[in-house]
Amino acid sequence: MPIQDLGDWLDEQQQDGVLWYVKRLSANDTYASGSHQAGFYLPKQFAFRVFPPLNNSSELNPCVRFELKIDSHLDVRNARAIWYNNRYHDGTRDEARITRLGGGKSPLLDPEATGALVVFAFRFLPMTEHSVCHVWVCDNAVEEDRIEDRIGPVLPGQPRIWPELLFDQQESTPCWLEPNDIPREWLEQFPTGAEMIAKTVELRPESYADVDSRLIRRHKCEYELFRSLEKAVEFPRIMQGYQTMDEFLSHAQSILQRRRSRAGRSLELHIRHIFCEEDLVEDKHFSYQPVSERTKRPDFLFPNAQAYRDPCFPVQKLRMLAVKTSLRDRWPQILEEAVRINTKNLLTLEEGVSEKQFQEINEAGIQLVAPMSLHGKYPSSVQSHLQTLESFIGDVRLLVP
């Protein structure tokens, strides 16, 4: 147990001179997949900012030693930041990582921490051999919510740097729009989730791609689109400054609330659009967020809500699909949805689970669905039990003649 409350720890780390690198642990980060990478990846420019001595291409693989304190678990390590730069020495590698974390004994490498939110808090002043990085590995969803309340949602495979304005560099992807490319009405009022999805499909039609690839590419594109719009709308207001602290806090909370609202619905709206592209007709072949029992609203019912409520409709021909971007501590929420259906399908973008976590999910009667490109991030013993989105769509096509 930590000796410090998370709220106090966040206040302590949320000060001038501290940069956060926040991510969700993948199965490749921990030992869950059996193929642990050579340390934790850091964006190169971020690594150069917090470890200036690394920025030396003339030296092969420059490194810096530093003290890494995992305050959530009272664990201290003499870690190393390294820039693998043999690309500049007749090789191909060019990436920065944190290594020497203590092997399987480190809380960061525990397979059961797979999916957990973790905060690395660095000082970005010139660092020495005695520099310190403080770390918090979340133990549950309550702790994760407290962190996301401060910085906004952190999705699997999409680490965050915070404060982010220090690294607000111009993007060059097709999905990052400059102010002149953004619809004028969007600059006056943020678009709805459906409008954002429509614009994403315009930017990434992906008509040639299978549904799994389409989902991953569009989900990433829509995130970039959202961030470019957020910058165009909010950055000028931030630069104006604030008259009172309450005014600043109110504005910050509105930004965070919008981020959470968007993250909460983005994935399911993408899936809904893909269903329609695949000639599944809403309210005939599927129902989106219908009432199943009292106040319960599963994300998707198949073939439709009317069939589900019909006691004469064969149970074996009913399906449900829940959508959770991340799984850890959140998957039990779907167990009380659509109680007529024993096996519940759950689509996620989580980059792996431990074997123990998967066993608990499987025993609860949940069939995991994940885009094909993510299957390799799961333990080898789990991969054959995963279903792709394309396979799931093939199944539900058979439910209605």
C-alpha cells in the first residue's frame, strides 16, 4: 500500500518543472505477453527534453542513469534512459527507452498490471546522475478516474504528455486540420460526435480495408481531428489569459469534460457507422443503445431490440456487443446488461490482458472482440480465443434472414 494519498501525490507532481508521461500498460510493456520489449518507449523529443545528455548523435546509444521511485508501490530502482541511435552509426534503430526496471519484481512489469494507467513524472530541468522520476501505477479504476479528471482520457496505445502545450507541435497527418480547413461553424460550436465521425470517414474512407483495419485507422484519425479542432478553438482563448482563478478552472473543466464525453462515445459511434457500411440496417439488423431491462442500455443488440423483448424469439439467435476502449476493472459493468443473453461479446482496443485476467473474463461468460492488429499484443495462449470485428459481423448477418 502506498504511504501517500494519490490526490496528495498528484498535487506534489503537478508543479512547474515537472512533465508527465502517461500511458496504459500493454501486455508487451509487462511480462503478460511473454515478449517484453527492451524497456518502456519514450517519444524521442520528450526524452531529449527531460534527459538533455541523450541528445548526442555522435555517441552510440547515449544513456543517463536516474532514480525511479514507484511511489504507489514503495519501490525504488536505479533506472536508465537510453537513446538507441545506431541509425546514425550504420544501423536502423532510432528510439528512446527506459530500461533496468528490476525485472519481474517491478510493479511496472507485473502481468496483472496490464491495462493499468501509469504516470511517469519527470523534471525537465537539465538532469544529472542524481535526477528522480516519480511513478504511480494505478491499482484500480477509481485511481485512474482521479488522474483522468485532471488531464482527460488516456486511451490504449495513445500515451499522453502533460502539460501538453509545451509539446504542441504542428501535425502533418491528413487528419490534423489547420484552422482554415475547419468548417467555420465548428469554430463557433463544437460538432456532435456523429458529425466528427462523418468528417473522419471523409478523411479516411478506407473503402478498400477490412473492417478491423478501418476501425483502428479511423479511430486514430478522429482523435487527431478532435485535437486539431480543440487547438484551433481553445488555444486563442488560453493565450488571452484569465481574470480570476475561478474563470480559469471553469474553462479547464469544460475542456476536460468535452474530452471525456468524446472518448466515452467515440468508439461505439465508429462501430455503428461501420455496421451501416456493411449493410446492417439499424433497428432491423441491430439496435444502438436500446433499453434491455429497466435502466440497462447495452451498446448494441442483435438482431434488434424488438426481437430481444419478444419472449418467443429464440435466445440462441440473440447477440449483444458491449464496447469498452479499455478493460481493466471495467468489464464487469456489462454483466447485468441483456440478461437473456448468456455469452456477451465485448469489443475493446486494450493492448492485451494477463492470462489470469482473461480467465476471469472468460469464466464470466464474455467473448472478447478485438481488431486483428491487436491480437498479437495478447499472450499466445489467449490469441486463439479472441474474435475479430469482421468475424463478429459475419455471425450477426445470420441472425435475420
